[in-house]
Amino acid sequence: MKKNFIIILFLLVFAIFISGCINILLTPEDESIAPGKGRLKIYLTDSSGNYKENDSDNYSAVYITISKIEAHIAGEDEEPWDVLKEWDEGDEVEIDLIILKEQGISLLLTENELIPNKYTQLRLFVTKASVLIETKSKENKVIEVGTNGEPVEIPSADQTGIKLIHPFEINDGQTTELTIDFDAEKSIIKTDNGEYKLKPTIKVISIIVNDITENTNENE
């Protein structure tokens, strides 16, 4: 009798423990939004598909370093840009666009709670870029050139921010999600003298507001 009681007690404690674990695993993160505000999430991806295979250089990595993200408030004449995220010098985020493409990742860049408003565009500050090259030898072996990557020149116009003109709205109590598509292959230009330049091919490919998706084809 005593043995049976111990077994029943053990099973009861075990059931409570498992139930507690399940509750912990299934309970979603707190998605509450402060009164009078809406949430904005901005993701970065590269959905360009397979890269071209040829006998010339092929990129095994395309690195970009982002220092700041801003959004332009509609109708504002003075100080029209909201700084959504700014990284300190030396702490900027470096992203390999090839990894995003190969693994199908959408990387969360920033999440903000904002006063409801209409916005006309985003501005993305890319301060540095580089590429890691794979070259095929005559024996068709892949040789990786360099360990830190070849530097990519960023035009002066893009140093003041890459503009993504696409209106969106922040609504009270709602979450707006923007996905930015940065095509790595089309954005890197190899010049005749063998140097590399950044010519951003970038667009907003989707806007989600409370699980209602709007697909877009707006190019920079």
C-alpha cells in the first residue's frame, strides 16, 4: 500500500512538472504594445535564388556593414527622419547576404514602438562592403581568394543612405513588418581594372500588418 502511494505521488509530481514545462514552451513572448503606439519590425533578406555558375569569379560571401536605419515621416518639413536604429562606431552590424540567400533567412534588423504615423520611405546606411571570391582553377578546383574579402567601393551618394521609397503606416496597437530584399549578386559590380563597386539592387518585397500580407515590387 505504501509502495503504491509512493508511485502515485511520483506520477502526480511528474505530471505537474511536465505540465509546467509545456506551459513554458507554448507560452508566446509578450507581444503587448504600449497604449497609443504601434510596432514596426524591419527584416533583411536576399531572395534572388541561385547564383550564376561560370568559369569566372564567384562570390562565396558578400558582406555589408549597416550603421543606421531611418524612416521618413510623411508631410514633415523639419527633422523629417526618425532614427529607428543606430549602431555605435565599431559595433555596426556586419551581414553576409549569401548566407541569408542560401539558408532562406530573414534577419530582424530592428524593432520599434512608434507613435501612429504615415511614412514615405526608409533610408539604409551601408558604411562598408566586401566580397569573398571563389575562383575555379584549370582542374576545376575551387580556390578561395583572401580571408578577409576584397573591399567594395561604396559610391558617395549611397554613403548618405540608400533610399527605399515605399509608403507604409504605423497604426495604434498593430504590428507592421517590412521585409527588405538586398540582391547581393546584382549589387556588386566588377570594374575593368578588377576592383569592385556597390550598386545596390534593393527593394521592399512585403508589408505585413497583423498577418495581412501585401506583396510589392517597388525597386530602389
